[in-house]
Amino acid sequence: MSQLLSVRDLKVHFPVGNRGTVHAVDGVDFTIPHGKTLGIVGESGSGKTTTALAIMRLAPITGGEIDLDGTPISRIQGEDLRRARTRFQMVFQDPFSSLNPRDRVGRIIRQPMDLLGLGEPSDRDTRVEELLQQVGLRPELKSLYPHQFSGGQRQRIGLARALATRPELIVFDEPVSALDVAVQAQVLNLIRRLQRESGLTYLFISHDLGVVRHICDEIAVMYLGQIVERAPAAQIFAAPRHPYTQALIAAAPSLAPEHRRRGGGARLQGDPPSPVNLPRGCRFASRCRLAIDECRQVMPKLRECSSGQVVACHLV
Ligand code: SF4
């Protein structure tokens, strides 16, 4: 299957005064085939949101390549980048702050078309109405303000705004974490329906394993700026191999007990090391119940341990 998005050795490093450098994303590789969903999971500070922002060209890229179906989006600038932005859009975490409260919803959804000069200006209001219907809202609601909608409706508006440019890739950053559980299911079903109808490709960032299990074809687990395990979604829940993945699954309250059991007896303890003073060997070693001397000296590389499943651990 051909890849829509290819990310190779992506790095996002930030200097922090004279204290050193934060390695927020540190050599991340993945691909997403056309029409599929890759989920990235991990604790806060793992680098998953920074990875998403780098792909959107909203975080400075220190190294590596991002390719969107032949377009090197990590390298283009100016007008080339502006035109390419029609092809990748983002839905943000918080539907309460990601919509301008002073704008009517119709203007919010129309704005990307105006900014990027898409279609005839006279057709854009009709397109706004179509988009509202596509996300399950009545067209006449375009004259209301964001505060007149519920959280779930606001996230639908965020989706309509993302769809306005007819993108190929949508990056979701924790799109349902601010919503009630019942509303989460409705929004997730909508996201899946839109993918089926339009052949969209998704990158889905979440800390909630229960959510990614339902929506993703493949899952990458990040820890301290690196991917430590990547596998088809069903496989990662049936047979997690990295001790960190096992601990995340064991700790996930939204997973059924049989999935949590597959996480084994692993429990996450302590905090991750500082992203400024990174350990020489495995970055998980200070919290890993299986760590051996080699783990503290040598950083494990991602290796395939079974079909489609890659893991960075000396013991796998
Ligand atoms: Fe644990 Fe060692 Fe594997 Fe790192 S390499 S996850 S410390 S066993």
C-alpha cells in the first residue's frame, strides 16, 4: 500500500538558555498509508504533540524529513508551503479555546478558504453549509457564535474547519479528551465516518489507549522523544512487547480487564528523566523493572520482533 505520509529521523530540539537542549523529538520514523490512521500514544512530555506540530510546520524542525505524497513539507517555505497547507490540516485538543469566540461559526469555517484563496468567494458560503451538514450540524447554525454550542458541537465545527480545504491528511491532537465519554463516542464515530466517505488519512495523538484502540490501524508508543514500539493496533493490545507499552496498558482505566492483564504485572513508577540531561543508554531504564547493565550503557534500536511489530528493547 502506498504511503501518504513518511517521517524519517525527525528531530525537534529546543535550546533552554545556558542549561542545554531539550530533545523533544529525537529521531522519529514512521509512515502512514493512504486512508489509514496511525495513533501516537505516550505520557505528557513524550513528544507526541511536538511531533504533530512539526508535521504541521508549527514547531521548528531541527533535522529529518517529512514527505507528503512526494512533497517535502519539512523543506518547503513561503508560497510553496502556503499552497501545500491545503493538503494537511489539524484538529486541536480544546474545542473551547481553538475557536475564536468573536467570530460567527460560518466565518470560522470559511476562514481557511479565504486565507488560502480556495474556490470562488461567492461559492464559499455554500461550501460552509455543506461542511456543517457533513459534520452533522444544521446549515443555519452558521450565524451563531462558538459559545452557543456544546463541547461536542464545537469539536464538529473544528472538524468542518479542517475539512474546508479538502485535505488529504488530518492531524488530531487529543480531539476528544476535553469531552464527556458519551460525546467522545459520537465524535469518534463521526471521525471514522468521514474517513470512510472521503478516504482521509489520519495521524491521531492521544494519551488514552482506549480511544486509540477504537480508531487506529497502527499505534506508535513514544517515550522521551523516541518511538519505543510500533505495531498494528490489535497486535499491540494482544501482545505488547516493550516494558513501557506493557505498563501503559496495565495502567489504562478505559481498557477491558483482559487487555490490562496483557500489560502484565508492569506498573509505571517514578518520573521520566529530564529531556535536557538524557541518559546514555535506554531512556526508560530508570523506570524499567527489567533493566540490566547493558540497558544503562547502550541505547536499544528499533528492531522488528514479529510481522509489522518493531520494538526498541535489549530484552525483546
Ligand atoms: Fe527495560 Fe532495558 Fe528494555 Fe530499556 S532496554 S525497556 S531498560 S529492558
